Amino acid sequence: QALQSQLNEAQAVASQAETAHQALVGQLQTLTKTDQETREARQAADRMMADAGRALSRAEAERNLAGGRVEALALAVTRYGEEASEARVQLRDAQTHREGLEDLGAARARVEDIRLTVEASRVTMMSRRAAHDELRSDGEARVKRIAAVNKDISSWQERLGNAKTRAVELEQRHSKAEADLATALAEPDNIRSQRAELISALEEAETRRKLAADTLARAEMDMRQASEAERDAGRVATESREKRAGAEARSEAALEAVGLAAERIREELQTEPQNLLEQLEVDPLKMPPSEQVEAEVARLRRQREALGAVNLRAEEDSQEVREEFDMLTKEKTDLEEAIKTLRGGIASLNKEGRERLLAAFDEVNRNFGTLFSHLFGGGEANLVLVESDDPLDAGLEILCQPPGKKLSTLSLLSGGEQTLTAMALIFAVFLANPAPICVLDEVDAPLDDANVTRFCDLLDEMTRRTDTRFLIITHHAVTMARMDRLFGVTMAEQGVSQLVSVDLKKAEQLVA
């Protein structure tokens, strides 16, 4: 009950804090809306001011251009004067409207005070909410603890009931076990009498089994001996039949081979086998094996067939082959001479290429070191041919040492240093072989203001030393301020783009 009362009090405090928080949130929303409306009014005034400024700038630019062409464009001057007047009226209206607006600093100060008040209220509310949450968590923990105690009590009561039931069951099992024990004590005498009878019957049966086993062993031995004798007799008969069949087959094959040989002798030699034997004057019993004779005959036939037919055009073919050989020899000589000439030309070109490459490399390397020192205000840099002694096959390594740092490769420098080094190398190539136009697209993007100033100084040096026109695409104000002429795209009307150019040198003369 005490906890419940504390919980009710904490909930009441939390409700009051929630009500105060909602009121502060509503006040904050109102102030935020007011601040937003003030910001929107300020932004509208800024937009009007910017529109008026752009209109004034456009009018002044058009007036300056009209002043340079006053004789040819008198009507345009009048029209531009009218537009300038309208722009000035719009500017005065915008200034008047801006002066009528409330001071933005005071409004921001009020909003800041209200925001601080809201933050303090939020902190107070959060502390009270934390205290409320702590009380609520303590109450919930005590409720859980009471529930756990009640659950333990129920569990122990249930265990007590189960223990009583178990005791009754154990008493019944004890009575049954005593009855079974009395019955089991009377069983050993019966088992002894039955065991004696079974032992005598078992001995008699074992004697009969031994007699029967001996008789069975003698009968099985006699049967095995008879089976072995039968198998031996069958094996001998089978071998005899096989030998007889083989002898008959060999006899028939021999007779057939003799008949075929006699027939072959009659067909190929046109004589009888006996006459051939008399002509050869050999002993049939001392003849070499048939395989050797057949192999010799096959060899002699292959030699005869290898000779081929008689070629009646052999001399003419030989003359044609000789003429073709002479022509191929002459062509081979011409090709060798051409190869020698081509190799000489390649060697000459390689020599001249190496000389030109080394000369250009020395000039670019010298310009690169000079421009690098000019960009970084000191230090040194050079180009090195690596991986081969032949300049045509060698690679190029860039070694740089900015002021105050160790000598290293280009990949170990920072992003700005890499950009400046790359520009020094590009301009070194331009000095060796100038081009009419050089386009640089956002090369000053990774540079800070100090390095952009160095880059612009390098551009001035390049324009003095060469006749190259540099076109630079950039968004950096420092770079644009150092250019001779600016080209930009503006959108005076929605969806309509217009190219605008400004000659900064002429503008400086007009200002002077």
C-alpha cells in the first residue's frame, strides 16, 4: 500500500511534468513557427535584394558595353538607360522593403532565450521522469519478488503433498516386498531337487551325443575320400578329352595349311610343290621357321614396290625443279638484301630517335626542374629513365623534393603537391614544344588558396615565355580574378541561358 501510494504520487508528479512539457512544446512550436516565418521573410528580402543586385549589375555591364559603342548603338544606349532606371527603382523598392522589416537579430535573440527556457524545462522534466522511472522500477521489482515468494510457497506445498503420497506408496511396496520374500525363501529347496534331476538327464544326453558325433565324423571322412576320388577321375578324363580335341584341331589346321600352301605355289609359281622342292634343293626338315620366311618375303616385296613405275618425264621434271630452285635462290638473295637494308633503316631511325628523345628529355627535365622550383619556392625535381639502358624501352620516374622534405617519388606526395608537380611537368613539355592552345579543366580544384596563387603565377610566366593561349575551366575565385577575360553562362529568365563575357583588362582601364 505504501508503494502504491508512492506510485500514485509519482504518477501525479509525472502527469504534471508531462502537462508542463506539452505546454512548453506548444510554446516552442509557436516560437519555431515565428522564427521560420521570419527566416522566410528574410530569405524573400534577400532574394529580392539579389534580383535587384543582379539587375543592377546587368544594367551596369550593359551600360559599360554601350559606352564603348556609343556612336554605333545610340538607340541601344537609350534602352539600356531605361533598363538601368527601372533597375534602380527596383533596387530602391527592395531597399525600402528591407528597411521596413523587423530586426532579425532581436528576433533571433528572443528565439534563443525561449529555446534556453525550453531546454531548462526539458532537463527538469527528464530528471523528474528519471526519478519516476526509478520508483516505478522499484515497485515492479517488489511486486515480482512477492510473486516469486508466493510461487515458492505453492511449490513447497505441492512438494509436501507429493511427499505424503510417495510415503503411502512406499509403505504399500514394503508390505508387498515382505510377502514376495516369504515366497522366495521356499523356492531354493524346489530348485535343488529339479537341478539334480536335470544334471542326471544332461549327463545321459551328453553320452549319447558323443557316440553320435563319432559315428558322424567317420561317415563324413568316408564321403570326403569318395568325393576326392571321383573328382580326380573326372579331371583326368577331361584333360584326356581336351588333349585329343587339340591334337585333332592341330592336325586339321596343318592339313589345311599344307593344302593352302600347295595351292598358293601352284597359283604364283605355276608349278607343283614337289618340283619347287627339287628346284630349291633344300631339306624340308631343315627349313627355317615360317614366320622368318614370311618376313623375308614381305621385305623383298616392299623393296620391289618402293622402286615404283618407270618415270619417262624424269629429265624434264628435273629441269623444272632446277629452274624453280634457281628462282627461289635469287628471291632468297633479294630478301636477304632487303632485310639488311630494312635493318639498317631501323637502326638509323632508332639512333635518330634516341638522339631526339634524349635531347627532348634533357630540355623537358631542365624546364621541369626550373618550373618546380618556381612553383614550390625552392626544392628540386628531375626525371629519370629506369628499367632499361635503351631510352626507347626505358620507363620514366619522377623524383621530387619539395622544400623541407626528403627526396621521394610522385606517389608519396600529398594531393596538392602531386597536382603542382604534374602541372610543372605539363608546362615543361609545353616549353619544349609549345602548342597554340592549352585547355586546363578544373586543375586548381585540389589546391588551397596559396597554391592557387602559385599556379596563377606560373600561368603568367608561361604566357610571357610562350605564345600559347590558356583556356581554364574553373570555379575558383582567385583563378578567375587573375584571368584576362571571363566567359560564363547565366539564366536571366527561367529556362533561357545566356553567354556573358567580361574583359577584365578593359574593365580595369575603365575603372582607372
